[in-house]
Amino acid sequence: MLRATIVASSLCAVLVVAPRARAAGDSEGGAAAAESLFQEGRKLMDAKRYGEACPKFAASQKVAPAIGTLLNLADCYEKNNQLASAWARFHEAIALARRLGRANHEKTARERADKLEPRLIKLSILSRSSGVEVRLDDNPIDPAALGTPIPVDAGEHTVEATAKGKRPFSTTIDVSERSKSPSVEIPVLEDAPKAAPVVEDDAKDKDKKPKPPPKDEGGWSTQKTLGVVAAVAGAAGLGVGGYFGLKTSSTWKEAQTYCTGLECDQAGVDLAAEAKSTGNIATIATIAGGALLVGGAVLFFTAPSDGPKSGAAPGAVRVGVGPGSVLLRGSF
């Protein structure tokens, strides 16, 4: 009883002065943050709120490692019934104290770890397959550790096993202090289903029948387009013929003002010649325009509604215009 009291007193002294024993090289900002987290952890410990205190000590240790903070964290885990975590932290404290030459801290940490040893729950993971990757709570397990009891905290733990070309294995085990030596056996992993062979696109295309050409649903065929163009050109020709016809009539009337009977002066002769020239233009334009207009109408209204038939090349229709004539050639 006296020895236990001495150990407890030694630990209390270590925990109280812990913030002063930080590693060399810690930055001022990091040390201040670690100190603040440490003090919050101590207040929560005093209030017996261990579940909230432990993360504070862990964060402080991460920011600025210190032997005293590590001992406080281990003590917090033990009070929160996380015995395996406490045992692991005490052993970390033993190694750190030895490096720092702090014999009293090393002794305290060793005595606490030895005291926890009989209370630990140790999980054994066995595997019937070789070459598998095993993870405990998402932490990798060295193959050499398989079959060796591993200290774990009470509660649920997940064991996973994977291997190339095999189906993954996963199971969850709920351990408690009622069973100090639980175990999980990883069965022989089943082969993963083989991926279906990839069929090349060209092989698929060989099995497919060629698609028929798209059916022409009607609409504007080449012949109809030519008909519209010819009709527009014909209308323009009629317009030109009308313009020069009016000009011819006007010029001829003006020429007659310079004539007496059958005799005309030079101005009348010139105007008469001009009227004859514009009259010829009007005649040719009118004939050509009319021919184009008629030809365009023929092309448009004789075009098939379902597009060109087999053997008829699109655009095979030809329109020719000559003085006083129109020539249509092609198949429609």
C-alpha cells in the first residue's frame, strides 16, 4: 500500500510540472498553443470529463511533444478505460524519458505500464492465407504480428484483409473485459471474379449488318432548287424586258418629234437607232425571261416528292436558254 501511494505521489508531481519538460527547438507559437491545450486538458481531467480531456492532451503532444504531456495523456486514457491506449502511451513515455535522461519519469511510466499489463485485452488475428494485407481499425498490421496478441481498447474493432486477385474480407468484433483473449481468424480469401473480356469495336461492327441509307423524307430536291432559281432568273429577265420596252416606246416617241413625214433630222435618226437597239434588248430579255420562268415552273412541279430515284444523279437537269428558246435536258 505504501509503494502504491509513493507511485501515485510521484505521478502527480510529474503531471503537475509536465509543461516545463518540453523538447528543445519548439517554437514559441507552438509552445503557447500546446500549453493552452494542456491546461484545458487538466481542467477537464479535474472535472472527470475524460472523454473530452484526452483529445486535448493528444493535440498538445502533437503540437509540442513533452514527456509530462505524454504521461498526462496516458493517465487520461487509463481513467477513460482505454487501457491499451494508456499502456502504449506509458511505453512511449518510457522511451522518451530514457532519451532525455529523466530517470524519475521513466520509472513512473514503467511502473504504471506494468500495473496495466494484467488488465489488457489482447486480440489475436490469425490468417489462413499468405500474402494478405491486414488492417486493424484502418491501421496496417505487420505480417509478423499475425498470431501475436495485440493490446486493444474495449469496444468495436474492424479487421480487414485484402490480396491481389482475391475478394476482400472484413469483419467487426466487439471486445470487452469479460474476454481477455479474443481472436479473429481470416479465412482463405476467395478468388475475385474475372473481368469480362473487352470486345473490340471492329469485331462488333463485323457482326452488325450495314445500315440502309437514310430515306429521303421529301423536301427540297436539287430539281426543285433549280426550278426556283430558273423561275427567279426568268422573272428578272421579264423585268429587264419590260424596262427596256418602256424605254424603247419613250425614245421612239421622242424621235418622231424630229421627223416631218418620212424625213428626220440627225437627232431623230439617232433617237430612232437608240429605240431600235433598246427594243432588241427588250425583246431578247422578255423571251429569255419567259422561257426561264416556264422552264423553272416545269422543273419545280415535275420534281418527285421522295427525292431522286435510283440511277438519277442529283443535279442532272440542265437548262439552256437561247434567243427565243429554252432547252431542258435531264431526267425528272
